[in-house]
Amino acid sequence: MMPKKTWCYLLKNLRNIRSLPFVQSGNIVNFSKDMCGRMFVIDDGEYRILNFDSLFEQSCMRIGKPYQLVHQYTQFMVLTLAFIEPSHVSLFGLGGGSLLRTLHSVLPDCLFHVIELRQKVVDIANEYFFIPNDHRVNITINDALKEISNIEDNSSDILFSDMYDAYQMIPAQTQETFLRNCSRVLTDHGWLVINLHHLPSNRVAFFELLGTVFPTVILSSCEENIILMVSNAAPENVRSNIQHIEAMEGILKQRLSQLIPKLNPVNFRFTK
């Protein structure tokens, strides 16, 4: 049964809730609304889910093991740590903070810059999703597509771009202006990682564009989305060490290395 406090909260805001479109079970423990739309936090006792008023989960956290990555696409994204030991990571889009929580726990000396469009998303992540709040984390409230122009050249080792509205990926993440800005912000051996819902309709033109901006391109398909990893480093200078992933597995108590064969790399190899 839904707690009395939750029922009262929902009844108070009932005029704003026309329907509950999500399919997740559990109690609605928070309902919020801003100019971009509605947000729900759903809790079933084992998992806590952030929903942006759609059938899709924007973020999911296992409450008893908050540093583990629930969604497979986030597990693919962190495999980038096999290629580089970052001292600075930027995240475009916070959501429920899954990547930030995990990366903050496995990279104790790394600094993080998060750019999130919606203040309410940050408020919810702070209250319900245990995101770290210390001197290593800087959060900027702005549109990352605009804010990236203000970021210094060669200032970040990894850019994680995971910008979605309720229903789809923000398409500007696959356009030339954004990609070139990311290349400018990245260090010489830095990586851009984009969570793609799907590839652009003109795949040939898209891959030609990627090739003009980044010398190294890796594409991986998972059950949920497509993960694009691109780097300023030339393929012959890219090396990957599986020990970095194994160390992360030890910290998280979660297997990730089984995903490595599903990467489709260009001219790189693993070393032990």
C-alpha cells in the first residue's frame, strides 16, 4: 500500500497529473514539474527510478548497492576507463547520477564537472539518488550544448554525453558543431562517449563526419542503446588495459569485463 504521506502528496498535485504513463511498479515518492515537463521518482524497495513522464527510465539505482550500474548502456560507457586514466571528467546530463556515483567511487583523485539543464533534476538527484557532493564535483545549471563553448581547450579527459528529453536523445549531440567543440575541450588522448538511442538515418554521412573530427571511433551495441566512443588519439596510440576494468569490478562488486568483446574497435588492442 502506498504510504499516507505519498497519497497526500499525490492528491495535492492531482490536478497536474493527467496520467501515469510509466510501466514501473512501486511507490511514487516524489512528483515534480518544471518548464521542461514532469518528473517522477518511483521506489519499489529494491530499485529507485527517475522517470521523465514517459515509458522510459531515465535512471535506475539499486538502493542497497548504489554504486553499481543497473542499465547495461551505462556499463558500456564506463568501459572507456580501459583506455585512459582521467584526472578530469565532464558529464553532459545528470539524470539520477548513475555515472557520477560510480565514477566518483572508482576514481578517487578525479575531478568532475556536471552540466545539467534542469535545477529540479539536480535537486532530485541530491535528495533521492545519493550523488556525491564534495570539492571534486562541480555542477553547472545550463544547456550543455551552449555551455560547452565556455569550457577551456584541452581541459577534460573524458566527456560523457547523455542528454535526453522524455522520449528521445537530443539530436544535436550527433551534429558537427557539438562534435568539434567536444574535440576542442578534450585532451590529446581524451575520449567522448555518447549514449545514442539510434544512429542517424544517414549513417554514411555520420561516419564520414566522425572520421573528419576524430581519428579513433568505437561503436558498441547493447540491449538498450548504442554507445559511441571517439577519441582525439590516433588509433596507433590507443592502448587498453583490462586490469583497469578488473580493478573497477573489484570496487563495485559487479562484472563488466564480459562486455569488452562486444566493442567494435578500430586498431586497438588489450594488454595485460
